[in-house]
Amino acid sequence: MNEQDIALLWQQFEKSLHETGEALGLEGLNWQELLIYGVGQLLVTLMIVLLFGILYMLGCTVLRWVLGRLGHGEAPFRTGIVLLRYLLGLAMVVAVLAQFGAEQGVLKGTARAGLMALSFYLVWALLSRGLINRLSRRHLDSSLVQLCKNTLSVTLMALGAITVMAQFGFDVLSIIAGLGIVGIAVGFAAQSTLSNFIAGIMLLIERPFRIGDWVCIHGQEGRVVRIAFRTTWLRTRDNVFTMIPNDSVATSDIVNFSAEGATRIRIPLRVGLNEPIARVRSVIMPILQAHPRAINNERLSPRVQMRELADSAQILSAQVWVSAQDVEVKGRISCELLESIRVALAEAGIDIPVPHLQLQQARTNTNQHQEE
């Protein structure tokens, strides 16, 4: 491409810019001067960014040296770096705005808004850390701690946003009134969501169950893995996650198997009418006591009790206590014990009667048919 072609392309480019300016009502502008001005401002902006970058590196070096002399660890250094980065970034934004001819009111409002936002962030960090430490000492539920932290965060965020907008001359009262009207409209449109939200807060305050408890809610039995604002999450024995709306949870019967610690497993048994109970108990008790998940102490010990005398059998109940952590595997423990008891009774020659009334009736009907 020769010089003549380049000159022709430049003329076409200028013509296109001129036509674009006329279409936008900017035909009086000198595009060459505008381009030179833009490039100059860009170079000055890059110089400002470079200058603040150098100040940031120097500040990091000085901060590390000072904290090292004072014997502080890495955590204060990271906090200082965040603050230094924020302050230098705010100063750089103000300098760039001033370079592009921003008004003094805008510059002052930007600086004040940035400092106000930093102040609210520091207040939030201090209050949230103190709140979490204080609530943790009281051994409160983690979901309740998270609720308090979220409430504090939303409150400070709203106050911070109002304060920042006020620095730029916004009518805060009008904005709050408008948000109130919008909130009322949203409340009518999302009554179900708000109902679940309020129910979730009440569940976190009343605490009928905690994360990790084994519960039965609306016929759904499982371990509580999360208590959100809208739903409660359960994990069943089949490793299926179930989300139940908090409104339904708050209005349903809740059975908590973990609230009081250990729970009891009852295994019904049948032995012959002529079998001595003491002998049967001597066969079953070692099995109950030997199971690794069974609790065996003075207060919670396995036992075998006689429950009923039926027509053809003695009804017994083998009972063992298991810890709250083993509630999830109660079914497996019961199956293991029942299988071991069945084998032990058979080896000991103890009769295990099986209902045979229906079978005997069937034989009687068969004999009648044969005689006819």
C-alpha cells in the first residue's frame, strides 16, 4: 500500500467522522483536536495510575517493615494491605475525576462517600467479629449466629447506602418512602415467601431442632443439614435431600430424636409358652451387651422384658439404647441384633412359634373337599 492509498483512506475516515458528527449534531467539533485531547488525557491518567501503583508498593514495603519490627503476624499485614489499597484506590479515582474536569462538589462527594463506606465497613467488621465471639461463648446454634450476623450486615449496609447517597445530594427521605411503598407491594405479591421467611426466623429463635439433629417432619425423617430463611433441609437414610418450607415446618408436628441424647430401640420377639423367661433372657442379653453401638451403663443398659402372653407365644421386647449420632442407623442396628438373636435362640433350642391359624384353616378346608 503506497502513500496515495493511505491518504485516500484517511480522507474517507475523516469524511465518515464528519458525517457521524453531523448526524449526532456535533458538526462543529474539531476531531483532530478532540483526538489529541483524548490521547493526552489518557496518558495523564496512565501516569496517575502508575504513580499510585508506586505509592502502593512503597506503602506495602513500609507496612511490612513496621509490622515486622513490632513482631506482628501475617493477619495484621493483610488487613493493612486492604486498607492501603482502598485508600489509594479512592485517592486515584478522585485524581482521575479531577483530571477530566469534574466539579468540586463531585470530587468532595466522592471522597466523603468513599470514607463513609470505609467507616461502615470497619464498624461492620468489628461488630460482627465481637458478636460472633460473644454468641459462640454462649454455645448458640450456628444458624442463629448466622441470622444475627446477616441482620447486622443488612442493617449496616442499608445505613451505609443511605449515607453514601446523601453525600451526592439525593433526597434520602423520598427514597426511603419509595422503598417503603415498593416493599408493601412486594409483600402482597410474595406472601408465601414472607411467611416462610418469618417462620424460618421463629424456628431459629425457638430452636425445636438444630443442625445435625435427627427429626421427623411431615412424615419425612432425616438429619437436619441446613436451616435457611425459606426452607429446612433434611437428608434421609437413603441420602435423599428434602427441602420443606418453613411455614409447613412451623405448623406441623416435629419429632426430634436427638434433642435428649440417647434413644431406645425396641425389638419384639416371640418364644414358646413353655420356654423359661430367665433362660431366654440369658441367651439374648449377651448379644445386646456385645453390640458395638449399644450403650451399656448403669443408667442406660440393655434389657429383655416380657410384654404379653399371646395364644401360642410369649411376647418379649429386647431393648437397647444408642447414642444420638447413631439414630440414623437404628434400622441397621435393629436388623443386626434381630439376626443374631434368631441364630442364638435356634442354637439354644428355644422354640420360636410362628402363627399358623390361617395355614391350619387352609388344611381343614382341603380335607373337607377331599371327603366330599
